[in-house]
Amino acid sequence: MLSLAFEILILVTALSVDAFAAGFVYGVSRIRVPLSSVAVVTGISSLLLVISLLAGTALSSLIPESMTRYFSFLLLSVLGIVKLFDRSGHEEIQEANRNRDDLVSPGEALTLGVALSIDSLAAGIGAGISMAGIPAAFGASFLVGALALLLGLWLGGLISSHCRSNLCWVSGVLLILLAVMKLL
């Protein structure tokens, strides 16, 4: 049970780094993201994570356990490596504020939610969390994602507009760590 909780925590933390980075960029850019938009972004990410976890669970019942572990390792490793070198996050963030009013409406948050959820789809399939852990994964994903986005907004607001760091590599490292855990 403790191992499952740790896996869920690593997974949702890895997937929430992009939300933190998005919040940070918005904060530095002085773009406001109301709580309703935060809920839309994290709700979409959490829902797509659940869908992919269910798909991963279904696939694991069709594939032998030893093969599932290697498939999970491969999928999470590839996703982690891609995230290590991905620098496209800033374009996705700017796209979410389409009308340039310095406010991300719930409608605009749909775009950001989908952009941030792409990783959730692949990682969820690779994570192979048991059915019993899926509700906890949803709750943790929603809570950690919202906190990451809000923390990024707050911290970005404190930092000068000269610092625009891309933190996507952190989620890559965490996904690779999760991949290695699958082999242990």
C-alpha cells in the first residue's frame, strides 16, 4: 500500500511540474488565472490521467506481468527522455491566452488543460496502477496539479520578468525515476 501511494505521488508530481512551469510563466507575465480556470486545467489533466490508468490496467490484464513491467519501463523512459529535452511548453502557455487580455478564462483553460494532459495519457498507460489506486490518483492529481499551478503563479509573480526558466526537464527526471521503479 505504501509503495502504491509512493508511485502515485511520484507520478502526479512528475505530471504537475508542467503545471508549475505554466503557472510560473503566467505569474512572470502577470497573466491572471482565476480558480475556476485552475479547476478546469487540473480537472482535465486528472480525468485524462484516470482514463489512461484504466487503459493501462486493461492492457496489463492482456499482457503477461513480466512483459507489462518492461513495457511500462520503456513507455515511461521514452516519455521522460522526451520531457528532458522538450522546450515547447512556452508556446502552449501563450496559446492558452489567445485573446491577450492577461486573463485565462475557463474556456481558454481548456487549451492549457489539454496541452498539459498529453503527458498524462502516456504516463498513465505506462504507470499501470491498480484499480484500487485510481481514485487516489485522481484526487492526488487534482490537488497536486492545482497546488503546483497556484504555487507557480505566486512564485512567478515574485520573480522579475527577466527570468523565464523552462522546468520541463524536472518532470522528465521524475518520469525516468518512475520507469526505473517499475523494474524493481
